[in-house]
Amino acid sequence: MNDNSSYPPNGLHQGGMVQLKNGDWWFVIMQDRGPMGRVPCLVPVTWVEGWPMLGDCGKDVVTYSKPSVGKKSKLKSPATTDEFNKRKLGLQWQWNHNPDNTRWSLNERKGYMRLRASQAETLKEARNTLTQRVQGPNSEGTVEMEVTGMKDGNVAGFGIFEFPYAYVAVRKEYGVRTIIMCNDDREMEVVENFTGDHIWIRVRATDKDFSALFYYSLDGVHFKRIGNALQMGLGLPWTANRFALFNFSTTEPGVDGYVDFNWFRFTDK
């Protein structure tokens, strides 16, 4: 579709056309939003001299009457926030690798997602990394994580995963826990000697400059910026940036360690 008025400079491309029972034609078509991912758009179709013409006089439609399907429908949105109080993961979640199902559980501790450490040198090799997509134009994800089960070598936290990626984590070494902010494996800030049992981590992403900012809290109320901004990219082609919960260990004995995520909460602020 030769128009980019709804999100310059990206136009509409790739999709499928359907005809309703009342005879109306519509086209579901994709639009790239850079590192935020692709957005499905619904545009009307009219037939001109035997050719299907998309949109309204060739233009994309941002606000338009819904298709007439003969009944009223409630507004629905994909699932996002998760209190981890069900026996199965919601469909909003995907594992970054094929998971090791012996190393995560929603049942060992009711109301929590328990992640046991998988051995990895960096987050990109960490097997049980639980992700869901960021959303545009703005989105914010926050987690509460309990760290009492961590072992030496564990790095557990929350961030945004793509290439490049960045995160805030608790790292345990020689019995001492620190809070770190890493941007593509580079330590940007370290908070020494973290003695608490709980930490709250927040990430805010926007499509204004495709950046993400990182925060942490020691009480769940007052959040402090940490590290620098992630310039979100698409080093993994066709894969949008994703919120990511993780726990990996740089030492083999550390795979006995675990963390408990109490919840993940999403807003579009």
C-alpha cells in the first residue's frame, strides 16, 4: 500500500484479504514499527474496475468504522500482566530458547514463577529466559523478585532482550550480592552489598527514539534510575524487543540457585 501517513516513514505491506458475510471486504496488513515490532492494521477494501483498492482513497485509516459483523463486541487486548497464580503460563509468554522444564515452575511456590539458574556466560546463552513483547508507542514492565535462593555465580533479573540487550540484575559472588545494570554485557553501574531479600525492577520503552530506561527499588515504591539508556535495535531480524525475566549462572555449582518472581505488571504509560 503506497502510503505511510499513519507512521512515517513506514508504509503498509504484507497481509491477507477477507470478505465478511455481508459482502464487505477488508484487508489485515502489517506495518513495521522498528524495534517495537510489527503492528497489524485493518483497512477497508473497495473494488475499482475489478481491482481491490486498500484504504480510504488510497490512504491508511487510523480511525475508521469497525467492520459490520451483525453484533456488538467487547474491546479485547492481548494478555500482558501476570500475577503467576495459575498452573500454566499465559499465551503472552514465550521462552527465548527451548526451555529446560525441570528448571522452572509455577507450582513449587504458589503465586510465584520460580526460575532455577541455567549455566551460561551471558544472557544470550541463558536457556530459561521468559519473554513477552514490548508494545508501542510506550510500555512499562515491572517485576518483584525474591533473591533468597540465589547461589554464588547466579545473575538474575529483568530487562529487554534483543541484540543489543540490557538489564538490571542481582549478582551473587563469594556470598555477597550486588545490583548491576548491564548494557550489551558491559557493566554500566554497580550497587555494592545488596542485603535485601526483595528487589523491584522496572523498564520503560518508547518508540520516540527507540530507547529503554531502567530502574530499581528496594521497597517497591520509590524507584531510582540505574545505568544508561538502551538504544533498542533489531540485531535479531524480524524479532521485536522483548521484556525478559531470567536467571543464569556463570559457575556450574550455581545452577542449584533460584529466584522467585512474584509478578510481572505491564502498563502502556
